[in-house]
Amino acid sequence: MLDFRKNVLGSLAFIIALLSYSLFSAPFPVKMGIAEILIGGLLVLFVSIPTGLIVMTGGFTLYQRYHALPMWLHMGFFLLLWWGLFNGGIIQGWNVTDIVRDIIPCVYLFVPMLLLPAMQRSGVNWLQYLPWIIAIMGVILSLRFYQVAQISPLDVGRMYYFDNFLYLSYDPSVIFAGIYLPLMAVHTWKSNKLISWLGSLMMVLGGFLALGSLMAVAQRAPLALAALCFGVYLLVVTRQSFKKLLLLILLLVGIWLFAQDQIQNSYQLLVDKQESFGANGKTDELAAVLKETSQSPFTLLFGVGWGGVFHDPAVDNMQVTYTHSALTFFMLKGGIIGIIIFLSYLLWICRNFLQGFSMSRFPLILACVVPIFIGLLFQVSYKTLSYGMILTLVCLLFDAKRVENENIK
């Protein structure tokens, strides 16, 4: 009974932490405030201190009892975390604040290592609930964007809008909601149930708000990939259900009629931004990272460590601690060793994704792929809590598929 109560309280703490993040925090907070401390405490309550200590301090044999991640991956994370700390803090002597700013996204990226044991222990079907929680987070962040920018969704397309450096619409949960909710509106729709119609309408509205906030800041890659996802889903639906195909076509026509001006004007803003900025200095940034890490055999092999700074061409050669891609981030901070560990982790995630593939969860799969891809190659979104939650979802997909296969046998 005591364990049951602890699991319930832990699960509630986890949900409250994620919703608090979307309500009171930001994707890239300038400093740690009360909201961030509260969120961290709630997450620790869910994970539990013993599990956290096992993961962070290298209890490799003990961790295998959870049957969550392979030992080699745990060892790689341990090496990446603590060697990066030694390299950045002792050898290179970087600023403590910058070191902490780098360690936090590293933990976020490997957060499935902490969350999967806690999710197994809770007895909750997180694959069923977590997508909706992330989608709600995305809608809340979108609403906050409209509030901070002092606009309504109908103002989208008139100009670029600014949210006072909060970057709310850059959070991965926003593009997740923008894809997942409209697709689920069609995927779960049943023509003979009124509640299904109402639910689908609410999902479309939530997706519209999320995509609108992306249009307001002219985010090219997320919007282009979202359009691609809708096209792919349309092709799949044509083979499965004529009614759903008809609904999707009517939905697209309705959105076009309702928001024609916003869509056309937003498209023009995207074209203008592409012509003005192109790749936004991403290729120059990659060259700068390679130059920085090639200064000595040591930095080439081990990187500059956590807290390391460099002059980034993508932001007018300002001295910063981050890059606009998870791949270049780990190359800069961990060198060849760091990028090998991270790529190994990615391959493990990809294996989970492929083995967990199921047509019944096709909207979820599409909604996960886009923010993960964007964080890997285009944006700093890999440094957010939401990014780690989406990676965790991919791991849950594999676990669910494995359980289904075992039940069939």
C-alpha cells in the first residue's frame, strides 16, 4: 500500500513538473528561478534519489536490474558526463555557470536513462498519457507566446513577432502538438459519435494554435516538416479509410478558407526569410566547431569540455557555449569520443524507433520524428526538457511493441 501511494505521488509530481515547465518556465531560462527549482525537485521525486544516484555515479550492475537501457550506453553516458566535467572544470578551467548550463542539456538528452526505471516502477501506461501531456505543454507554450507577443492567432502572417527572448514557440513540444493533435483528430475520429466530433474539433484547435505560433516567428524547418508529415499521413489514410480521407480533405479545405490570408502571408514571410538568411550560418558554425576542436590532438579527441565557449558565426561571431545542432554540440564539448558516444545513443534510439513502429501509432511516430530531427540538425531545441521527454516516448514505443510481441507468443 505504501509503495502504491509513493508511485501515485511520484507520477503526479512528474505530471505537475511538466505542466509547471510549460506554465511558468521557458525553453532556455536565463537563470534558475523558483519555477526551475520546483520543477527539478518534482522530477527528482518521480525518479527517486536512489535511482538518480545509480545512474549518475556509475552503478552499472545495479542499473541492469531495471532492464531499461544497455550497460554500454550507461557507461558511455557516465564517461561523457564526468570526463566532460573534469575536462571543462579542471583542465580547461571554464566558468562554473557555463559548465552547469552544458551539463543540464546533457542530462536532458539522456533523460530516458532516469525516467524509464521510474515509469516501469509506477505501473502507469505512460505511452498512453505522455503524448497528450507533451501536446498540452505545446499548446500552453503557444498561448503564452500569443500573450507575451500581445497578438491573437489571427494576426499571424502580418510580420515577425517577438516574445522578449523567451523563445516559447521554439520548444519541441510546440511542433509536437502542431503535428500530433491534428493527426489524432483524424486518427481517432468516429463519424457516429458526437463526443468524437467534439474531441477532434478541440484537437484541431490546439494544433492550429501551435502551428500559428510557429508561423508567427517564421520557423522554416518545423513548418516544412509538419507539412511533409500531413502529406505522408494523407497518403496512408487513402489506403485505410475513405471516411477519414474525406474528413482530412474537408479539414484542410476548412483551414484554408478560414485562415487563407494568414497562411499566404506566413508563406511569403518564410520565403523572404529563406532568401535573406539561407542556412542561418549553420555550415559556418560547423566549420568553426571543427576548427576549434582541431587546435590540438587533445581537443580533437576529447573536445573543450563542459562550459567551453567559441566564437559562433551563426550569431555574429559572439562567444557562446552552445551550437545550433546536437551533433556539433557534442563534437565541440566531447570531441571524437563525445560524438561517438552520442551517435551510438542515437543509433540505439533509432533501433527503438524502427522496432517500435506500428500503424496504430503512426501520428505519434510522425510527431516524434520532427522535433528530434530539428534538434539534431537545425536548432538549439535539443537543450530543452521537452526534447528529452520526446526521446523517452520513442523508448516507450519500443517497450510497448516488445510487450505486445511477448503476449502474442
